[in-house]
Amino acid sequence: MKKQLIAAIALSLTLGATNFASAQTTPDASAKMTKADLAGSAALSPDHTTLLAALKAAGLADRAKAKGPYTIFAPSNAAFDKLPAGTLDNLLKPANKKTLSGILTTHVVEGSVKAADLQDGQSIKTVSGQTLTVSKQGDSVMIKDAQGNSATVTSADIQATNGIVHSIDAVLMPAPAK
């Protein structure tokens, strides 16, 4: 339950915050702030409507008011569009709520982590216990999930009152169940 709450908060922040973001992960990006908590920011971004729909379908959208801080790697609409045909529609079905929640919580990390704080080769734990690996090339920050999929941070350091959002260009996936 705590993991779902944390994930919802972090992901909701991302939704509204990305409206204020640039496409670079430069220090200037750190000045972006939504002036709202994750829940209040959720509906502000036209680039994250799919994420908002996924949060609602997973039952996480109303849990985005926790104190935090949390860092969210928020997939854009374009990121969800890259999933194989039919995948998103299937995940949004009520029968797949647990699976969807697991995917969404893979995008949330406890604490406020700015892009400049991330180190090449760094491993970070998500609220769902997954491990993400950071790689950096110049100003570019990439995040790799447990399945080897990689997402690039397209908008970094979007500050909400209870966390930080980094918009990404791919959906991160949890490790396959054993």
C-alpha cells in the first residue's frame, strides 16, 4: 500500500511539472517548479495524459498527496505510444490493475534526486524494490530498467512541493516475475 501511495505521488508530480520543462538536462532546468504537490500537478501536463489515465486505472491517482519527497521518472504520452500494439489497452483493464501498479511504481524513487546528482553507472532502488541503472553522456541522462530497456530524460528537475520529476521517453518495466 505504501509503495502504491509513493508511486502515485511521484507520477502525479510528473504529469503537471513537465509543462514547465525544457528538453535538456542542464542546470537551468532546476528552476522549473509547479508550485503544487504531486496530486495538484497531475492534470497540468498535456504530455502526460496517458500516465494520468494509467494512474487512475491502477488506483493510484488519488494517493498523490503524500509528504514525500519522491523522484519520478515520468513516461510521456510518446513513451507509452512506443509500447507494442495493444499493450497499453490491456494494462488499463481492471483485471491488470496489479501489473499496471507494478509498472508505475518502477518509475518512483524515494527522496529528491536531481539530474546533476545522478552518476554514470549508479544503481537506484525504486519504491517497488526494482533497480534502475543510470548512464550519462554529456548532459544526457539515461535510465535502464531490470529488463535492459533504456529511457532518456527529456525534461529534468521539475520541482513540485513534494518531489522532483524527470520526464522520460520510454516506459520502464519491472524485472520479470520469478
